[in-house]
Amino acid sequence: MIIGSHVSFGSEQLLGSVKEAISYGATTFMFYTGAPQNTMRKKIEEKYLQEADKLMEENHIDKKNVICHAPYIINLANKKDPEKWQFSIHFLKQELSRCDELGISYLVLHPGSAVGYPKEEALKNIVDALNEVLKENYRCEILLETMAGKGTECGSTLEEISYLVKNVSKEVGVCLDTCHLNDAGYRMDLFEEFLEEFEKNLTLSKIKCIHINDSKNPLSSHKDRHANIGYGTIGFDNLLKICNHEKLKDVPKILETPYVGKTFEDKEKIYPPYKFEIQMIKEGKFNSDLLNSIVSYYNK
């Protein structure tokens, strides 16, 4: 199974990301090239890149399955302020260039929020922006993420995602997010029916990444709050079926579940859950004592 989690991109850049992914027993991973909330970016260090490539090869992590995520501050849907809209376009180009420099194949992007624009106009703004970005040739492909529909988010329905993919002039793919889909109103316990609906809009080959997240909220809540695997409203068995779906076996699965402490809501001293969640999924067995397993491991 091609499965991993979000990891950091710190002082050792991609090398540190690889080391963290290996510590979780992952076969892929996802990272940001800098903080997702700001524009501060460090120069890519060739020495870390070479060491990262070597370490991935030694640990059987295929680099073509590694995912980068674009920063949240990019919003292509609203161009009320043309300077801010052009900033988003410029910054997205910069992130794609950094991905090309790192040798990364896919960049996941939140489509954007309308913020006062009619939805149809906001979707057109996204298309226009992506067409502007993709006038330049990048090896890295943009993957549009399915959204929960919080506030004025675009891309919370398959119709909206399909419109964007079909109207962008160059190839773009899709990243499914199970929490977002649940919160947008798509039943993950009926995932086969969801895929059938997806195929009415786009081919399954467009799905290049899946974010595997449980949800803290009920169906159609439009809230987007991730829960740990098996501890939310989607449930372990439903998420396991998605991870093991034969039609998606070659698609990287990425966990973005919350760090935990002595309780799920504890924020004082928290630990990454990914080693144990990946183990659950690989073994196909739910860990009903996930918190204790994580806390005990990191305090031994």
C-alpha cells in the first residue's frame, strides 16, 4: 500500500521529511516547502536533496508518489483586489518551480474561496488563474483538492471540481479528501457509489492522491475538522475499504489526522499519531487504545 502522512520540511528540508516518513513506517509522504500560512521560503539545498533521494531509494519510497501541498494563503477564486490575485498566481508559480527543483510530481492545491463573488464567477477566476500559471511548463502537476464547503469554498461538489478540471487548458488532477467529502455531503460508507458518480464527471485516472482523514462532524456539516482514523463519524472500516480499493491501489494515500496528547483534545504536549495509524491500516485492525499506544511510545 502506498501510504504515508504529512511530515515537516525543516532544517534538513526534504531529507528531514524522508527521515520522519521512515520513522512512521510510511511508503510515501506529503510536505509543504515552507510554512503554509506565509511566504517565507528557504533556498533548496542540493546536498539535502541528494541525500533524500538516496535515502528514499534505500527505503523503497518511490519519489513519484511523494506529494507537496501548496500554502493556504493562495486564493485563486477572488480577484476583487487584482494585486492579491496576481500575488496568488505568482506564489503558485514559485511553488511549482520549487517542486520541479525538488523533483516532486504533484502539488495539491485548495481551489480557493469566493469571498463575495458569485460561485460561477469565482470558479471562472480559478480557471483563468490556472491557465495563466500553466502558460509556463512545469513537470509538477497541480491536483485540485475536494473541499468541505466551509464558508465560500469552491470545489466542494464533484460538479465544481469537474468544471475546473475540464476548463483548465493543461492537465490537472484531483486529490480526494475523505473528511472534506463527508462534510460536503458524500457518504464514505457508500464509496463505490461515490466513485460511480465521480466517473460521470471525470475518469478515475484523474485521482492522483487521497487524503485519508476521519471527520469530527456529521455528514453535510461543511465544517472541515479532521479526526483520527476510526475515531470520527466516517469510521475505521469505511476508511480501510477506501485505502484497499482495487481501482485506487496505485494512488498515494496521505494521513492529515491531528496530533494527540493524553486526550484527543489535549494541546499541551502532543505527539504524531501516524506510526500507529499507518500500522492499523496496513494490518487492517483497529487499535481501540490508540491514545495510550502513542503516548507510551513517545514517553518510553
